[in-house]
Amino acid sequence: MTEPPSLRERTRRAVHAEIAASAMRLFRENGFEATTVDEIARAAGISRRSFFHYFGSKEDLVMGDTEALGQSVRAALEARPPDEGAWPAIRAAFEVLQEKHGSVDDRFELARMYHHAPSLRARHLEKHLRWQELLAPDIQRRLGLPGSEAVDPRARAFVAAALACLDAAVDAWFESGGEADPGQLFDEAVAALRA
């Protein structure tokens, strides 16, 4: 049985959530780029220094813990049946992202920010590079590529393509006003690559 979080940890989570809620309200009102860390700290009733105790940057506040999220995707990928093909396996693993990003409204708001904030786009690309390292070993095995200490560049290229298809699907979903089916959009992007 998992031990419940300590009072200190629960307090940390509550403050973290309060800062994030204040920031998201300001981002909706003023835009991501126009909102400063000082404004977020003021709205949350904390100091600038305290903000940086909880978040490394304004971008990290929106993107969350990309390393932990990448680990979740990797765990989901590795949990797929060992004989499942690379495309179906990575598609299923990406479904973890919807679960982690909350409601449709929350996901739409995140997509809107990514769409309009160059600094978030840049951080997003950094995340992709880290995720290639996390996901490529399992994809290498699924592609039947020979194993070695170094990850085969074909496996990295596969993961990069899958992430690009995911981004294209999210962008198209956002541009549809959240009406289109993101899974279908991903499948269509993958089909175009495989044609």
C-alpha cells in the first residue's frame, strides 16, 4: 500500500496548484508572453524567489514536468504488448498525454498558448529531443533493428516523426476549435508519412 503524502508535501502541492491557477488566469487575461513572473508571484501572494522555488521558469509552469511526463509515455510504451508494431504502440502510449493534461478545455487552453507563444514552442522542441532519447530504445526493438549501446538513428527518426505527427494533430485540433478528433488527426498525419 502506498503511504499518503506528508503534510509538507500536501502543502507544497497546494501552493504549486495555487500559483499555477493564478498564472493560468493571467495568461488567459493578458496572454502568455505579456504576463511576467513578477505579476504571477504578486497574484499568488508570494515573492519572486518563492515562484522560482516551485517553477524553473514561466514556460515550466505551463509545460509541467516534461521529464516525468516523458517517463509516463515511456512506461506506457514499454507496457504495450511486445509484438505490437511501432506505430500502434506509440499511438497508444501518447494517449497518456490526454489523461495528464486534464479536461478538453484545459488542453485547448494549453494548445492556444503553444500556438501563440514562441518561447513555449522553443521549450516544446527541447522536450521532443529529450523524449527521443526516452522512447527510441523501445521503438528500436519494435522496428527489429539490431541492439547496441548507441540508439539507431532510424529509431530516433521514427520517434521524431511520431512527435511531429502528434504536434500536427494538436495544431489541427486547435484550429478546428477543438471539434476534430485528435486521434483521427494523428492517424491521418501518420498515414501521410507512411504513404
